[in-house]
Amino acid sequence: MKRSIQKGFTLIELMIVVAIIGILAAIAIPQYQTYVAKSQVSRVMSETGSLRTAVEACILDGKLKPVALGTAPKADECDVGATQSNLLGTALDIYTGLNVSIGDQATDVTTITAKFGGNAAVALKTQTLVWTRAVSGTWGCHTTVDTKYRPAGCSASAAGTGSGTGSGTP
């Protein structure tokens, strides 16, 4: 009798390979989604944190009213130089996710509020990240995102905290 030579994988071998790939995917995909969400929070923290310098300059210059979106700043208005971010606001209007509120005096509380939306991870939608300038002139970061996504240097806060007296959208 002639022995037949095996020319491929058996069904059992293929099923084992598919099962191993399935197990690895079940572990890797959630970890990757967590990584993406965490990096998006860090990116928004960095983007909004860079606006603090412009806000400080406006406060020191006595420009305590943020400029309206799409208009040229007047002499008493603050242009913080915010650029569009695909992680903030809505898909149609990404500026709705950023609000700068400067107090009526240099010693009033000032806030930079970023609301996640747009292309942000599903776990971040409707969450906020707020930079608050205290009366003493120091800045602090607070966010409503889950602990596993929160970057170092940004503490937990309740939704809607950190409002100032003046308001406007850059």
C-alpha cells in the first residue's frame, strides 16, 4: 500500500489557530481602545493647556473678554489663538467644544473648558477637561473622564464645575 502524503492542515489544526487568534484579539482590542482614549485625553490636555499662556497675556493686558469666533478682535478683546480640534465639539461644529471664560478682574476665576465630542473615543464623548485659574494666579486641571484615561496632573471633578464670570468662545 502506498501512503498518502499530507498536503495541508487538518480541520482541527485550523480551528486551534482561529481560537488562538480570537483569544488574542479579545485581549488586545480593549487594551488598544483604552490606549487611544488615554492618548486623546492627553492631547486635549496639551492643546488646551497651551492656551493658558495666551489667556495670562490677555489678563495682564486688561483684555478680559474673549473674541467671538470668526471675528477680528477689538481692542478690549482677547484672542487666545485657539485652533480647531477634531476631538472637541460636534461633528458639524467643533468649536462648540471649547469655551474660554475670563473673569471681570484679573483676580477673578478664569476657566478654559474643553468638551469631548467629534472624533473622540466613545468613552470620552460628553466628558470635559477644565483648566481653572485660581484667584492666586495658579492653574489647575480637572476632568470628568474615567480614572483609567486621566493623565497625571489632572484631577477628578464633577461635571460642570469651574465657571467664571465672563464668557465667550474663542
